[in-house]
Amino acid sequence: ESQWIWNVVKDMELTWVNRKAIEKAFAETERPLGFYIAGALRDWTSRQGFEYMKKSSDGGCSWGQYEYAWYFHDGDRGLVEEDKKMFLELIEKAAAQNNPKAICVRGRIHEQKKKYNEAFIDQHVATKLGSQSAKICLGEMFYKGDGVEKDLVQAVYWGSATVDDDYFW
């Protein structure tokens, strides 16, 4: 995928000003990942960004599924009505493809439902896939003792995963 992305943009001037041309180049590839990148270059509340994410999601791109899901979370982007079932279905589809952000969100959902074992497993898997948010979630679980034995050493280890994380402390 990295090589493909490079091939799309290698002869382009990669500047914020040239964002529309980059967006167009990715959309014209007609690939799910291309639609995701084109959508990510758009304002999240734009109809075109929504359409790109839908195409990416429908094409099976886990990143597109993850982002498209958020349109249905609470309707805050103003393009569709809230649809929790659709949100959860899309998060599950992305998580099934090992998308670390989706797995982390699924873990948060498990945690809200007090399914701490599932939450811990999801957050641990997501950290192995590189999710900084999941590391912070693990730190919180150890700090609060939610589903795990309260352990301040583990809380610091996981919760201090990012340098600028004032939230945890």
C-alpha cells in the first residue's frame, strides 16, 4: 500500500495548497484506499468527503469503514441520522481486518458495557497494532482496576504511552 500511495503522488507537489489535486488523484484511482485518502483530505462535514468514505467503506477498506462509521455515531457531522447499529457494524467490519483504531473503539464499547475481559483483550491487541489510544485505555483500566487488578506501575507504563498525554494524569 505504501508503494501504491507513493506511485500516486510521486510526481506531484505535496503541499497543503495542492491538496485538491492530490485528492483528485486518489479519487481517480477508483480504489477503496484511494477513496479513503481523498475523503481524509476533505472537511469531515462535506458531502464529498462523506461520499468518498462511503465508497471506501463499501469497497472494504478498514480505514474507510472506521471513518464512515463515525458519520452514524451521533449524527454530529450533519449528513446522516444517528444509527448506532450501523456504527457498530462498521466498527466490527474494520476491527475484523485488524484496524487498530476500530479495535480500540470496540474495546471502549466493551468497557462501557462492563465487559472488562473483552475490553482488555481488545485494547491489548490494538496496542500491539500500534494504537496509542489503546495504550492509554489500558493505563486507565489498570489505574481504576476495571477488569484487572489495580496496578499503578502498569497504569504508569501504559498510561504514559504518549509524551503529551495530560488527560491521563
